[in-house]
Amino acid sequence: MKAIIIGGGVGGLTTALALQNNNIDVTVYEQSPTARADGAGLALWPNAVRALQQLGAHAAITGSYTGGVGSIHRWDGTTISALDARTIEQRYGAPIIVVHREEIMRGLLAQIGGVVHYGKRIASYQQDADGIHALFADGTSASADVLIGADGIRSAVRAQMNADAQPVYQGYAAWRGVVPFAHAQVGSMWGETWGRGARFGIVPLSSERLYWFATANRPAHTPPANHKAELRRLFGAWHAPIPALLEATPDAAVLYNDIGDLPPLSTWVDGRVALLGDAAHATTPNMGQGACQTIEDAFVLGQVLTRRSDPIQALKEYQARRMPLARQVVLRSRTIGRIGQLENPLLVALRDAFMRTIPDQLTARQFDFVLRKTY
Ligand SMILES: Cc1cc2nc3c(=O)[nH]c(=O)nc-3n(C[C@H](O)[C@H](O)[C@H](O)COP(=O)(O)OP(=O)(O)OC[C@H]3O[C@@H](n4cnc5c(N)ncnc54)[C@H](O)[C@@H]3O)c2cc1C
């Protein structure tokens, strides 16, 4: 069997590995002229770590830091909700691993070999009884038995399948940065800090680096003129080491994104074509599950395309197995974002007080639906 994968992000590259493992002939077409070297940290939860381990993607997750994430603090440093990453590892049989996006991409690229063609932007696809044909913006084309649209939240493959499906802005934007920073200086303040209409997260990376992220309510498409000045205004009075962390981050290392998600679709499949990752179920980052769900998609796709000789039936099975959970993640993550971004002082006080009453064990159990082993 031959497969075309559109998009060389985490989704496209993990899918290439999953299909190659099952002796499927794969070619990846990526619109960027070269391998992307952007991005910040990615938290990979046990569901994704298990899938990567089973795919043999050890190079992609080697050297990553396994450490504390998951607790929630108030802006002054008091703890609202405690979650020890070791509890999650014991409960779900794999650790939480935080990687730099560039490092996981490099690891995956090294494993799949030279199957990625850069500078290839898909314009449309056509299919008939014999196969699927991808037509590229440069006038060239490629044919295969199946085409996987792993081309992200603004997917061109999805636009042809369902032109009405559009991402929806969720009312807040996010900043991210990676910075060298002594882990000892963070003390017990790993995890997230929630304020009024704003949040800040600190996550450990390998080699005494940190990944931080920040969110704030603001209108869509309104990046501040000066990111560091805006971050200082929002977080300058928050607990240590947040102000120091911001000062240690060079201006050029700050990334900024509007945060949106894709309202759940009724189908991910059109004959020999299937959507995967953000193209199918882009979610807000509140559960750290966007890439994790994408990696699970790749794993399941590898299984179904191997077990079934008819690719059309295989893609239907892929959708049936993956869609319900991915949909639940999008909706749950959106709700967590709304709670985390509350601005009203009374509601914020009630939120914080309520969260303090939830026992740690129950906090861990809230992850069952997404972290438990399903394959
Ligand atoms: C602020 C933030 C924090 C996040 N944190 C986490 C986290 O901690 N953990 C986690 O699991 N997830 C996280 N995510 C989500 C995660 O980044 C995404 O879910 C994941 O990257 C999706 O991978 P993908 O391959 O589907 O899409 P993408 O990474 O967007 O890749 C799509 C690729 O397709 C290419 N492409 C697009 N159009 C075309 C075309 N027409 N032709 C050819 N190629 C095309 C693009 O250039 C790109 O390389 C976060 C997201 C954000 C915004």
C-alpha cells in the first residue's frame, strides 16, 4: 500500500513512522521550504508517551526531562490544587515527558529517513476507483492508495472536504518561551498559576532549560506592539520566579498565538482521504493534549491500515476509534480554558476556593478518560 501524508508537523512525521513500521510506502509533502525549527515545549502525557514507545520512537523522546507539572497556584504563590507527576506515572504506567518541539521533530525525521518533500503545498485532491491524486500548487501531482491530511488547524485538505469547518477564537492569546534557567530557582512552583483573565505556566525541560507559557484575555488578531512590556504589565507582580523568568527570556524567543479550536466535525473521512491531528480536532492547549491526541491518531491509523486490506474501510475504522475521545478532549479543554480565564473577582474567588476542596487523588482521576490505556 502507498500513502501520501500532507504536512510535516508532529502529526505527519509520527504518522510516517507508524505506517513505515507496518511496511506501508509513505511520502510526506510539507509546504515549508525546509524542516521547521520553531516552537517551544510540548508536554507529552502518558497516552502519547505509550504510543511513541510502542512505535519505537525512542530517539524522539530521548534526553527529555520527566518532571513536575500539573499543580495550580494563585498569583501570590499559594497552592490551589496539587498534582505530583509521579502520581500520574504510577497510575497510567508511563511518565509525563516535556520535549522541545524542535527536538521531537528532529528525532522523528532521523527515524523516518528522507521521505519528506519540502516546498510542496497541496492545492486539492481528486480520487477514483484506482487511487487518490494530490495536486500541488507548483503544478505537480502524486498518487497513492490513501491520503492523510495532517496539515494543521487551517488544513487545505479539510477545506476541500468540508468548507464550513472553521476554527473559532476562544477569547485569549498565548505567549511561549524557552529559556536557560536553573531548575532549583523554581522550587516547588512548577505547574500553572491562575489569576484573573490570565495564567502562567512553568515546565521543566532538559539541560537546565525551562518552557514557560502565559495566556491573557484579549480580542483576536491584536498582538501587543511589545510582548515583553505586555508580559511585564500582566505578570510583573506575580510570584517568583515568574518576573525573573520573563526578564531572562530574550525578546526574539517569545512566541505569540491567538488560541482557538475546531468545533467537532461530523466526519474526518472522505473515501481514501482522512484528516489527522489539528486538521481533524484542533484543541485549546488547556489539557496539553493537542499533540498527544495527534500521536494517538497516528498509532491507530498504522494499526487499521495494516489489519484491513481495503483502505476505505480502514479509514472508517480509524475515525470510529479516534473521533469520540478527540471530540471529548476539545470540549473539556475549552471548558477548562473558560474557567481558567475567568475575570470576575467573585467568580475567581469561588473558583479558587472550590478547587482547593478537591482531594489530590480526585484531581488525578479526572484524567482517566484521556490517559487510560485504550489500545
Ligand atoms: C500555545 C500552545 C501550546 C501547546 N502545548 C501543547 C502541549 O503541551 N502538549 C500537546 O500535546 N500539544 C500542545 N499543543 C498543541 C500541538 O502543538 C498541536 O496539537 C500539534 O502541533 C498538532 O500537530 P499537527 O501535525 O496536526 O499540526 P501542525 O504542527 O500545525 O503541522 C501541520 C503542518 O502542515 C503544513 N501544511 C499546512 N498547510 C499545508 C498545505 N496546504 N500543504 C502542505 N503542507 C501544509 C504546515 O506547514 C505544518 O508543518 C499546543 C498548542 C499551542 C498553540
